[in-house]
Amino acid sequence: VVVGVPRATMEDKRQRTVAPGKKYSYAVTGDPSKPESASGSHAKMTCSRANFRAAGWKEEDFKKPVITIGVPYSNSMPCNNKFVELADLIAREVEQLGGKPHIAYTPV
């Protein structure tokens, strides 16, 4: 807390600096505007961020909107390989547009 600055003003400023779409990504990475004890707070989502870091995410990736790309894929069905290729193409586009892609393979 900054002395002399109301908390609401700091939160309003923080919301204005959030990338478009990022507010929904806080469900995965934690919302820094929530109190530490609140569900979904930045503190409570530490394990989630640790898992993403283990997968190669950098600190700047957590400031980007997280875009989940659902891909129907099974390694026993080679006809689904085209969906993996399509997901990789979409992920590259998401990166170029300033987002952080998160590919989720779904059952076929």
C-alpha cells in the first residue's frame, strides 16, 4: 500500500494497465488485485505459476493474456495429427499478437 494513495485508486490504475483479455487469465495465474487470503489471489496461485515456469514460461509471459487452444488429439488416431499442426499455427499467431498460448489436448 502506498501511503496517501487510496487502495481503490491503485486498483483502478492496475486495471487500466492490464492487457486486453488478461483479466480472464488471472483464473490461471492469480489476480494481484485480490487480497492474499482470497481464492484465486496471486498468492494462492503460486503453485500454478510454478508449474508454468517449469514448462518454460518466463516472468513476462504472466503479463500476457493466456489463450487456451483446445485440440482434439489422440496419439492412437493419426487422422487427428492435422489438428496438432493447426494448433501450432494458431499458437504462433497468438504469440505474434502478444498473447501466451496454452495448448490443451482434449479426448477424441
